[in-house]
Amino acid sequence: MSLLSELKSIIESIGIAVETGVFSDTAPESYVVLTPTVDTFPLSADNFPINEIQEVRISLFDKGNYTKKKNQIVRLLLQADITITDRRYITHEDSTGYHHYAIDVAKNYEMEEI
């Protein structure tokens, strides 16, 4: 399983449209763009990683009251044992009317046997 697929499932479960990288369809009143930011292997004594850390930025775009959706997403992330590393209001895009809020997340996965 990957963090992207977990996030897509979580966010779609509350009725918010989700895309990876860029929203390619006509944008609805509220949507999320998932942007992978980091995939790392923690150091291991034998130089063979047993874990992988994946990090993703969740960009919430909403034309209305974004705080309700932000709070829903945060609760679901915490329930799914996903670490929130940063949350911040980015801007109100005057040209489109969207509030842009970002949530950076990370999750540690055990490597599958090769």
C-alpha cells in the first residue's frame, strides 16, 4: 500500500474530489490535490532498508468555509495513524475564489520482501 492510495481513499470517503499532482477536470467547489514530496529509507546497520517513509502534501482548495473540511480531513488522518508534519493556510486565490490550505503528512511503511 502507498500513502497516496490511502489518502485518496480517506478523502474520497467524505465526498471530496481528489487528483494527484494537478486537478485535470473542471474544478468543483471543493477538491484536493495530492503531491508526493519525499520517499526515504531510514539508515540501517546493514545498508538494507526495512522501512520506507513516504511524505505527501495535501492541498485543499475550497470556495466556501474550508475549516470544516480541513477538520474532517485532520480527524481522519489521525484515526488512520498518519503523521501530520505541518498545517498551514496558503492563500485566498482572488482570481478563482478558492481558499488554499495545505496539510503535510508522512507515514512509515515496512518494506515488502523482495
